[in-house]
Amino acid sequence: MKHLVSNILILFGLLLLVVGFLPPRATSAYDLAAYGRVPVQFGTRVLPLDSVARNTLRLFSSGTTLTAPSSTDFPDGLHMAAIQWFLELSLRPEVADRFPVFYVDHDELLGLLGEKIHPDPLFSFRDLQPHLDDIAKAAQLADDKKDAGAALNSFDSAVSTLRDNLMLYQRLCISFVPPGGQPVDDWKTWQDSLQPGSIAFTSQQAGRPFDEASLNAFLLQTKRYMQLSTAATVGLIPPLSGNTDTWMNLGEGALAALHSDHLSPVLLDYAGLGAALRHNDAAAFNTAVAALHQDLGPAATSSHIRFEAFINQVEPFFWGSLLYVFAFFCACLSWVTLGPDFRRGAFWMIVFGFALEAFGMFARVYLTGYGIVINLYSSALFVGWVAVLFGLVIELWKKNALGAAMASFIGFTTLAIAHHIPFTGDDLEMPRAVLATNFWLWTHVLCITSGYGAMFAAGFLALGYIIAGTFTARLNSCAAREIGRLVYGITCFATLFSFVGTMLGGIWADQSWGRFWGWDPKENGALLIVLWCAICLHARWGKLCSERTQMALAVFGNVVTTWSWYGTNLLGVGLHSYGFVQGTFVALTAFWATQFIFIALALLPRRYWRSQAALA
Amino acid sequence: MTTRGLIISLAASAALLLAACSRGGDGDIRVEHTPKEDAPPPANMADQPAVTPLPIPASADSLPPGHPPIASTTPAAPSMSGGSSMTALPGMTEFVAANPTPKWSPPADWVADPPNPVRKGSWTIPPASNAPAGAQPAEISVNVFQGQLGGLLANVNRWRGQVGLDPTLTDATLATCVASLTIGGLPAQLITLDGPDGRSLEGAFVFLPDRVWSFRLTGPTPVVTAQRPAFRAFLDSVQWPN
Amino acid sequence: MRLLFQFFSSLRLTVTLLALSMVLILLATLDQGQWGVYEVQHRYFQTLLAFWHYPEQWPAADIFDRITIPLPGGFLLGGLLIINLLCAHFRHYRATWDKAGITLIHGGLALLIISGFATAYFQQEYYMWLNVGGRSNYIQSFHDVDLVFIDHTDPKEDLVVSIPSSRLQPGATISNPALPFTVRTVQYYPNSQFYLRSQNPGAPGLDADQGVAKNRDLGLSAKSYDYINDTQNIPSGIIAIDAPDGPRGQWLVSTLLSGELIPPFLAKDLPQTFTVKGHTWEVALRPHREYLPYYIHLDTFIHDKYPGTDVPRRFESQTHLINSATGEDRPVLIYMNHPLRYGGLTFYQASFGPNDSASMLQVVRNPGWLLPYFSVAIVGFGLALHFLLSLVRHLREESSPSAASSSP
């Protein structure tokens, strides 16, 4: 049968495309999916508990599932979804304390904990509890350093992060049910004390005789819930009126009962969930979750919440990157096999990956209400997507797996980079004040990131030229000219996008800060890209250098683009200053080193190229 | 055309260059008549105008190319109720000392022990005159601990172990020896345990967001059984300081 | 002449100038780490010649610190680029319709570079602090400092004589018809720090004996200028005032003694005043001010955060613009991406004071602010036109059998 191999590959790709969309198997009697769909207000927005669970687990442990090898506490090892762990954290914190969720791999910090470096540095809250004071003291020193304007070393950052994570953990523990393990009883006690307490209070204020015991009980509980209202960090109860969009946490909800004389059923539902969990009663749990959904009203049925939980489950970027990886191997294999099978397979896998990535990006647009690119994470996604688009167009046109190889390589690497950008707690977080303007997000930002994508597309095609020319004998003058023209064409696009984007950025800066151009590092970086594009184009127009040198120039474009995108962040200067990330500096330098090697290869005398005969 | 164009361009550029370079002569003394100034502002602004164009300190990158700095993401964490257990006092003694002792009315037959730095309250009930030789005294202690101490279940099991019972309760079976009550108005859990070898315990926990109070009566079973009502009365008499 | 023209219109020169620009920008950006954005702008971009020194903070600085790279500065490169652009355009392109797009693009780019020069020449930036419920009719400079003498005698208005700090050279004497006395600079420090002599035994006292300097416990020393946090420098000086009927002594002046920074134990000796010919003069060192013919009054400052967090969602200053000359008294909202443009100045929401009790506006004067907009529009139009014309030409050539050309 013709094209059997390619059809198998395409089917495999299709499988990877749809597998994320299949409903997951229910692994537990508890309706975790329903619990995951419960909306709360946390961070900058309203989101489902499933997202809170994944984000928090990722913040603590750098992963979205809890996996641990077998240990004394867990002889069979651990493999839990984030929502399962979060279930315990929110409703049975003393159980959650035993789960190893804190990832600590800094050797000095491990030393503080009395541990050595080992391959699986995950610690539970219980493990860290004896060291809380030491962590707090070291983190306080780091805070003092920061206030004094001194630079922080890696230990300072690591211990501050751990301290912040531990504080967040403790606050989450008391944010859903009152501490003590008897939430249902606690709420009943509160409700019962409300009326006698307020009567006693008003009598005391009016100077009349009052019941001291009731008053004391009432005041003490009020104090307890006031403390909880400042410590709790999750908004559980949606606003009743349209005047505000602030949700109440459990302390505030308890105190609100003072005015309304009844305690929000949402709080009672959470308590019921906690009790059901403690009694191992899955049926009661599931009923309580359904009741919670009902009591949350329209907030729970919002399509945004359901869609976000759905997207969490689909994980489009994960399956997309898998597709790109397989596509890359197929594209490379297509150069050593006969027939178009692997190339066709690669092409379709990239198409599926591209579709998944597009779905993921537009899902983000729907969920946040803002543009495609609103932070560094989404910029990485979009840059890759643009480069993949260029690669697909080239592949459709030239049909020689070159476009496919470039697209899948860049697609995979940008998704990997996006995943490894230091996680700040919520990839979908709302943009900050001056960024929350859709017009500029859709124009300036998209232009600049498209420019980056185009630069990488051209640069990696040029890399292909150099590799083929140096290491193989297959780069004949026809193919070389073709690649050269492709690189030139994409560079023209890059010039256009980068220039327009930079100009739009200037206009935005003028509207925001009063000056079109301030010569700060980010602006300088963007200008460097435009200037480099101009140099590449003028060099070609004026025939100032050979085609091989032009390819070297295109590869240098990769260096300039990564400097502009990431390198300028390292300086910590000016209006665009960001935090210094040491790991990024090492990765950048390593990348630049590889690019300079390729540039050197391109500039070798022609006789050293294996394709020199073919090119003659 | 070419030459004319060239001359015009060169002239224009030269003019601009000269103009731009010559800027900077601003050493002139100015004399002005200005309206009277308003009364000086109240000392609200502690520092010299902090002229960051946007007032927010830098954060780890989460921005697209070309944007102003942003604030830190982690919600600013005010210290947890009554002092975060993270930054609370280093030692047990200091922690205990920092918690004011509640008011209470212990029964007359409890003998107060000398002040103990790690206990809030400590009494002994010596063996009765007609008790068998070698009889142990009964003890009442009141303690306060940082954090949640591992939770109710873990502590009940720990106490069970102390009186010789199996420390194997689960959440489902916890209710067999735990009842709810209030102490000084705060919700509390009362634990009643009778061991197989003559030891008994009656105790209570009050769980607060960042600390736990425990009240415990232990001793030989007959003594504990007889003292249970008095112990309950003692718990009812507890008044928390404000 | 012809050779010169060929040189200035060559493509090689363009590429060389662009490459040199990239080197300048890169080295300038790296230097911003130690000199800050403002200073680097002067050293690298608003100059004909720039010098890059191996930074002290880099590794092996003691070996490499003698490395100095001279570079053409921003003005020189910008000027040469304009010349090159115009020459090359006139040499290579005839004024035909199918080159119209390119003409517009080049014209727009030239205009952009010109706008850069215009900004360097004309643009001035200031700030204005407003307390909630308060008002202001002046804007202050970020970097320039004036020694001011104020005569409060007239009940209706003040007479303010401002002497720029560049005149305060040690030993120099300043006189002006408006001042019935002369001013001699004893000492001037662009950045300084104060100390208490009781806590620093052996440290010298002030070379002044009037006003705040009557406090013998006070000492002053120079401090190295902070380029990175350049708005936190505290300039101070010692000046001697000599009236025709006798000296008025030596005075300590400092930005620490004006505005909001006054340490409480010195407040009792402020403002520093002396009398000459029946007029009482106040002396102070303060940021350079420009007085406006109108007031801006801050009614409220709104600082919205995302609920439950400290993340800012929006900033807004609700103000009233009060101009007694024109009779205007209208409410004005100033918020992110929405400045107030009035009287040749543009007011932007920039910062705020603690507890949202005050708002800071950044004020910019740049008569050429529209130039970049024009240039962007012209280039944009030129790009679109060029693309359209190229497309039409390409399609025409596709349909005819002749080979396609390779020019852009």
C-alpha cells in the first residue's frame, strides 16, 4: 500500500493531538473533577481550584503532579494529581503535611536543613518544620540586604523563595476550613454564639446588664475570625452585589455573619467536605461538592471556569511539544530514507502541533481577556508559533523537509523555554496597570514578538545551510541559492515586523512616560535587531559579501535577538528593569557560544566545506 | 539636482549638529516674581521624591519586550494571626512566656507545682492516704504549642499510646473518644481515654490558627475517673486574656 | 568633490555606520549598569565622541581597566547617517513613481533621526509632586539644582532669584542687580552626607556659623555621586554672604534642608533667613523649578489593586486645572496611557507617595514630540506603498516570460 509509513505516522500524530481532549479516567471515588471546578479568587483573578492546585504545586515543587519514590511514609511511592494533593492541603492539612512537595536543591540551603544533595530533593512540611526558624532568620537577612540595595546571592534567593512558599503553604492550610479538624462543629459554635453574643454586646455598650460569659465567648471568637480574615489568602465567597468584585475569605465570611445573621452556605459546604474526607465518606463528599457548586451561584457555572479546568486537563502545550519532537526526528530521518513518507509524516505532525499551540494560545486570550502576548511566558509561545508558521509555509512550498526541520526544532525549543521560565505563580495572571491595554498588546507586542520569530526562522534556516554545507556534500549551488533566497525573504519580514514594532513601542512609551525613545536597555535591544536586519539587507542588496557570509550574518541574528529578548533583562537597569536570573545568563552564553561556532564554520575557507565541490 | 540636494542635506545636517552640540549653556541667573507659596505640605512624603517612573519595584520577568516594571506576584503576606509561626520566637520557653496565662479556678485539692518555664499550668494530685503503696500521683498540665502540632488525630493517638491503648485511630473512628465543647468560648475538643492497664486520661485541645492549647489530666484510672467532673469544671472556668 | 560625494553615498559606508551604531548601543547598554540611563545618554548618545572603559565591576578589572575604546558618539553617527542617507538617495534613485515608496521610507527615516536631534536639543523633563488635597504651580528638575534667594517682603508675591548650581564653583563670587549682596561659594558637593560630630569624634565641623550651622554638632562631608540612583543624591554647599554694610556670615545650604527631607532637630533653624536693607531674604538649595501660570490641584489619587493582592491594576489622579489668567477651572483625569497636554507641557502619571497620600506627575516639554509620529506615519506609508508596488511589479513579471529581477 502506498504511503503506509506516512499514514501510520500521521495517525500517530493524530492520536497525540486528540489524546489530551479525552476525558480522564476517574481514579478515585471522590469527585475530584468537580472539586477542581470550584471557583475561588486567588492571586489576581477568579480561577478554578484545579488551577490553584497546579500553580501551587508547581511553585513549590516545580512539577504539576506529585511524584515521589517509595519512602517510609509511603512505601509504594506517590503519584498524585495536583488536585488530589490540594484536596488534602485545603481540607486535611495535617495529612498534607506529610507529602513531599517542597523542592530544595540549593546545596547551602540543603545544608541548613541538615541534608546533602540527593537526586530527589523533595521535602514535606513536616520535614521542614524543625527548621522553620532558621529559614526565617536567613530569609530575614536576605530581606534586609534587599532593602539596603545590596545584591542577593543565590542562597539568599533560594531561602527567600522557600520562606515565601512555606508562608503561602501555611496560609492555604487555614484558608478553606477553620483550623482544628472539626470545621462543622466550629461553624456551629460560631453560629450559636452570634445572637446571644450580639445581644450581650449591645447591652454592654448601652450600659445595661449583660451576660458576661456570652460576651466573652463572642469576643474571643470574633478575634479568632478576625485573625483568620487577615491570614487567609483565598477568596471563597463570591460577592453578592455588583458593587465589588472582591470575594470574601473564610474569616471575612464568618465576620459577615455578624451583620446578616446567617453564615454563608459556602463555608458550611467546605466544612462538610472536610468532614466527609475525614470520615472517608466519598458519597457524602460528592454530595457536598454538588451543594457547593449550587451555593456558589453563577460564579460556579461560568464558562470561563469550566473552560479553564478543561484546558488544564488538555495540556495543549505538552502534547504540542511532543508532536514537534517526533516531527523533528521524522524530518531528519527523511533526509536519509527514500520516499516522501517521513517528510509527510513530519509535516502533518507539525500541523497538529501548530493547531494545538494555536488552540492553547487563543484559550489564554479567552481566559484572560487580553492579547496573545502579555508576559514573558506567552512571548515564548508566540515567537515559536510564528517561526513554526514560517516553516510550514516553506515546507508546503519547497517540500524538502527543511522547513519542517526548522519549524519543529524551534517549536519544541520555544515550548521548552516557556515551560522553564521562572514560574511566578500563575501563567494566566492579569497584566499590570500600564500593560492592561489591549490596543498596544495586540499591536506593538505582537509585532515585536513576530519579529523575534521571523529572526529565529531565518537564523535556523541559515544554520541548516551551514550544517549541510560543512558536514555533507549535498548542498549544491541550486539548493544553496534557494535557501539563501528564503533566508533573505524571511529577513525582510523580520525587518518589517521589528521596525514597525519598535516604532509602535516608541509611541506607546510617549503616551505613557512622555518620551518616544529613552535609550534604555530593552529599547536599545529592539533597535539592535532593526539595525542588524538593515545591515543584512543592505549587505545583500549591495552584494557586499558572499552568500555564505550572508548566512553567517543571519545566524548572528539569533545572537542579537536572544540578547534583545532575554539578555537585556539581566542588566536590571532603567524603566524596563527586571530581576536578574543567573541560570538564564549561563544558558544564554552557552547558546551564543554554539552560534559563534556555526558562524566560524560559515566563514571557513571554502575548501574545508564538504559541499565545496557541489557548490562550485 | 544631485549637487544641490547634497548641499542642502549637508547644510541642514550641519545646522542640526551644531545646534544639538551647543545646547547646555544654562548658567543664567533667573529673577522671577512668583505667587506666595502654600503652607508646606504635611510630612507625608518620607523620602525625597522617589523618581521611579512607575512606582513598582522590579520583579522576575513576566513581561513582553519593552515594558515597565511590575510588582512582585506573591501576595504580600502580612504576618499570620498573632505572629507567623515562621517568624515567631525561637525557643519553646520564650514562646510559652509570650502567651499570657488564662484566668481559671482550679479545684482546691489540686496542688500547684512550682512555676515551670515550659508549662502554663501544672498541678499534682498526690496519692490518697488510703491508696496502695507505689501509687502514682495524678497530674494536670496546661500547655501551649506553636503551630498545629500535627493535628488532632495525631495527638489523640499519641495520648492513646501514653495510656497503653493502640495509637491506631483514624479520622473515621476518632469520634469514639472525642467530643466537642467550648473552653472560654473557643471551640475545643475533649478527649476521654481509659487504658487497659490502669492509666487514664482526660484532656482537651483548643486549636488556634497558629498555636494549640492543651489541657491534660493523667493518672491512675480511679483517680482520673473521680476527678473528671472537677476537671470539666476547671475547663469551664477558663477565661482567655484579651 | 565627486570623490567626496561617492564616499558619502556608498552602501559600504551605510553598513559601516550601522555596525558602528550597534557597537555604540551595545557598549552604552552595558555601561548603564554602572552609570545609569541618564548619564549614559550624555556620555554616549548626546556627544560627538564617546569613550568606553572596562567597567570596574567586571572580572579581572585590575588587569583590564586600562582598556579604553574610543567610539563615534550618537551625534556624529546620526549626522553621518543622515548625510549618507540623503546622498545615497539622490545618487541611486531617480524621482520616478515606482521608487516612490523608497523615497518615503528614506525620508521618514531621515525625519526620525532629525527628531532624535530635536529631542536631544529641546526636550526637558520635570516632575511635580501633589499631595492629595494640595496644589502646585511649579515643576521641578530631576537633576538640576538652584541656589535660591527669596524676598518675602511684598505681601502679594515673592521675589525669587535662582542661581544654577553650575555657578557654585569654590571661590567664585556671584552678584546680580536683583541682589543687594554678593554670594561667594566656599564649598559645593554634588552629593554629600551629614553626620553628628558627637558620634564621629575627630571629624571636622562645618565651615559655617549661621542658621542651621549654629548647631555645632553638625558635620558635612562629600560623597561620591550616585549615578544609578541619580535622583537620590543630596547636593550641599557652604556659601558666604557679603552685604555692603557687612558680612552676613557663612551658611550651610542643602537639598536635605528643603522640602520633605528636613530632619526634625534642624527644623527649628529653618527657613534660613537674613536681613539686608530692611528686606528679609531666605536662602535655600533646592531642585531647579519652573513656575507655571496655572495650578494643578489634586482632588484624589486612586490606586486600584487586584483584589486580595498588592498587584496594581490602575493608577489615576483626579485633578483640577486652575488658570486664573484664562479663567479655567476644570476637572482633569491623568492616568496610565492618558496624559494631560496643556500649555506646551505634557503631564504623565508617574509615581505616588506612601499610603496613596500623594501623586507624582512626570512633566515633559518637547515641542518636537509630534516629529516621531510623522516619521512613523511616513515610513509606514512608504513601506506599504513599496510593498504594493513590488507586488504589482512581481505579478506583472510572473505573467510575462522574462526572468525576474533580483533588486529589492
